[in-house]
Amino acid sequence: MMGPYGYGVGWMAAGWITMLLFWALVIVGIVALVRWIGAQGAPSTRGSAGTPLEILKRRYASGEITKEQYESMKRDVV
């Protein structure tokens, strides 16, 4: 005889492992989601900021530089 627990002990161990894997996947998923959401709002620092002319156009469009400064810098870049 196997006792009062019989063959159920093996299934209990498999159940614990399954539950542990499930919660590990849930936690990893939450961490990945939080990191992805955080990256959506942050400006990208990995990629190129653009060509010098694109940067110059962006600065002029945002009002950082005047038209005269833009034209002068554009001649230097091109």
C-alpha cells in the first residue's frame, strides 16, 4: 500500500511547479509591460537624433533660433 496520500504526491509537486512557473510568467509580464509603457513616454536616446539639417530645422521650428541664425547655420551645414 502507498499510504493515505498514495500517488497524489507526484501530482502535488507538479502542481506547485506549475503554479510557480505561472506566477513567474505573470511577474515577468508585468515588469515587461511597465518597462514598455515607460519607454513610450521617454525620448529615445538610442537612435540617431537626425541629420544636422533636420536638427537645425527642428530648432528653428521650435523657436530656439532666429531666421537669420537658421540661414547662417544652414549655409555652414550644406
